Amino acid sequence: MRFILFSILIIASFTACNRKQNNQDDVTPRSTVSVTTIQTGTMMQSEQLSATAQYLRHNTVTTPVAGYVRFVKINFNDRVTKGQLLYTLETKERKALGNFNSNETDSNYGLINIYAPMSGVVTAIPQSQAGVFVAEGGALCNISDISSLYFQLNIPFEYSKYVQSNTSCIITLPDNTNINARLQMPIIQANTGLQTIPFMAKPETNRYIPENIIATAKLVIYKNSNAVMLPKSAVLSDELMQRFWVMKLINDSMAVKVPVIAGAQNDSLVEIKNPTFNSNDQILISGNYGLSDSALVKILK
């Protein structure tokens, strides 16, 4: 009888230990995580550079003789065509005579018409008021050739190698309008203080843009059409941003640490250079921060 009671106590003790062990397994803390898979596509990395609008062809309209401005036919920012009447001047002699001659054949004597020497936009108009006296050779207005618009970009010397393989860029104006442009020519003299090379970018637009306006140029310095990418939140790093890794699921409850080599990145994605992941690999995208290697996790459904 004693033997039977002793056996029952031993069995009960083992049962209690197993139940306690199972309870401990049930309460093991697990991080709640969400997962993603790799993406493939085009990865581009660009640099933001300052760009200044410039017109390479200007023409200053001047007076051939001294006289008084009688008529002004233009206003600032007007578009004019070659041969268009801009000003009519009255010579000092006609002004002195008081236009007393009533002979129709001489009615225009002493009146000098000034015509536009080129098509473009009136970008400066020093003389815009009738009756003003202008000395011989005095400036009346400036006309800029719209087709000669370029943006000057000061490209860092280390980025000049990218211009050889990719001459396109995007110019963003202060009103957030985007214009495609092509880098066409470098300026021979570099900016020694900034260690940059000035390039001229030709915009693909007929829009009039005021000279010296400062815009932003986006220069593509890297492009991979077959990039393997992950969201930025999936890629973790050390404090010095020298080592990178991701947490990869190996089953439905455990994630392991996988070192990676990160490449270019944009606003939301990071290119993964190595190792090679397949389309079925599940990578932690949230809940991954601070996890140790071989961590137990719970996938958020």
C-alpha cells in the first residue's frame, strides 16, 4: 500500500513539473512584428544643386542721336519681334524749331524711329517715359533672346564624372514647376573656393524665366534598373552607420539576423547589394528594432 501511495506522489510531482514548464513556454515574451518581401525595380539617387537662370544673348538698344523720347511702344517684360517699333525720338533741332513746317513731306523731319534688332523679351527699360532727353548712345532698353536661356549649375568636382554618362537633369523653379534640362557645356574656369565646375544646362521650355532667378537642379548620380530593394524601416544599422543587417524569418515564430551590404537609397527604399534574397523571404519591417539574433516573434496578422 505504501508503495502505491509513493508511486502516485511521484507521478503527481512529474505532472506538476511538466505543467509548470508548459506554462513558462506559454508566457515567453515575443515581439509583435510585421513583415515584407523584397522589391525589384529602378533605384535612382540624385543630388540637389543650386541653378541660376542666365540669358547668354542680350542686346542693348541705344539712341543713334541725342534727342527727346516722344513715343514709347513697349513695357517691361513685353515680348517683341525683330523689326518691331520700340521708340520714336525727336531731335533737338526739331524740338527747337517747334515743328513749324506744315509741309507734309517734311512732317516727319527730326523724328527717329527705333526698331527691335532681335526677337526676345524686354528685360530692362531704363527709358520708359515720354519727354525725357537721352544723350547720343544712351541706353533705351535691353532685349534678351528667350532661346538663349541656360541655367548655371556649380557641380562638385567629384560629381563631374556622372555628367559624362548622364547629361539630363530636372530644374525645379521656386513655384515648384519642374523643367527637363540637358547639361551641354562646362565653363573652363572652376570655382576654386567651392571646388566646383560650372556647367550650363539648357532647359526644354519656351517659358520666360526672369534672369538670375535661383532654382534647384536634381542631378542623377546613380541608376540601377534591376535593383533589389527593401523599405528603409527593414534595414538596421549600428551607431556609426558602418554595419547593416535585416531580421529574416526562418519559420513562423523565429527571426535571425542577416548582415547586408546596402547600396543607394531614396526617400523610402534601400538597395540591397548582398546577400541575394528570393521573393519568398520574409523580412521584418516593424518590431525589428533591438531584436537579438534568433529572436522569438509573433507576426501581426
